Amino acid sequence: MACFNKTTGGDGNELEDRSPCIVSWIATPGGYGVPQISHFMDRHSKNSGVPIRGWKTENQLAEGWGNKIGWVATQSDATFTLQFDRIEKDVNSVTVFYLRSYGEKWDESNARFTVSTIDGNNHDKVMSTYDIAGFSEDRHSLTLSQELKLSGTIGKGKSLRIKVDLIGGSTFKIMGLMICT
């Protein structure tokens, strides 16, 4: 299945795609919610052929405006892999939006993000590996972003994989993802 980012106008005709990203979403009330995140993760993890283990969509309604929708690790060995086939643009970076929080639940929270492409021998060629801490010493929760710069360009028409492993703690929350030129 090809991965693309297309938009149609009110008349149903396809509009010119000016987005620099093949995929972009952020969890927000009225935007990407629980059903959209679940659908996205299920669809692209099926493309990888690797089952999701220990991750689920969560909608934590906090006090005030702290609606923290996201894709959350629920066990210490949580892992998932997303795959985007026949990408329609060159890709040079992946940006992850995530929650950094405090308290016992978040103690030692750390996730490893590995971005790869598939070489001619059907093996993964790692383009970036980055560990992101989800724990904060501060007594507040923040949504932060981390750009994962790739070692080279993943060219249009190639496949791209993102593998996420929980390597510390028992939870981590992803709140958005951008895969861009």
C-alpha cells in the first residue's frame, strides 16, 4: 500500500499537495483523537508485519485543558513498528511529539526510535536511532518534540520503517508524528 498525503477540495477534485510531509498528525481534541490514532497505528503496523505489543490509544482527561490523547506504552517490553511503502516524497527527518511527565508511573521512562529503509536485499538499513526520555524531575507535564535527523535521504518510492521500543520504565506517550522532506 502506497503512503501519500492528498487533499481534496469541496468539489471533490484533488488539490496540489504543498505539504513537505508524507505523514503528519498531532493528538488534539477535535483533531486526531482515539479512533484516528488507533486506525493510523493499526494500518501502518500491519504494513510492517510486526504485531503491536504493549501499546494502546489513551484519552486521559485531566483537569482544565489538559486533554492528553496519545499512543501510550502499557508494559515494560512494549514495541511496535510502522511501515510506509512507496513513499511519495523524499524524506530527511522524522519528528516525534511526546509527553514528558513526572511521578512514579513515569520513573525511568525512555523510548528508542529507530528509523530505517529497506535495502535491495530486503534488510533494514538504519538511518537514525534516538532515545527519548519521558520522565521529568519537574512537577508538571509537557508536550515536547524531537526531530530525528536521518543519516541520508530516504528516496521517493522507497519504504520507510519506524520501530519504537520502550527501553526504560513502564510507560511512554507519543502525541504526534511528522515524516517530512
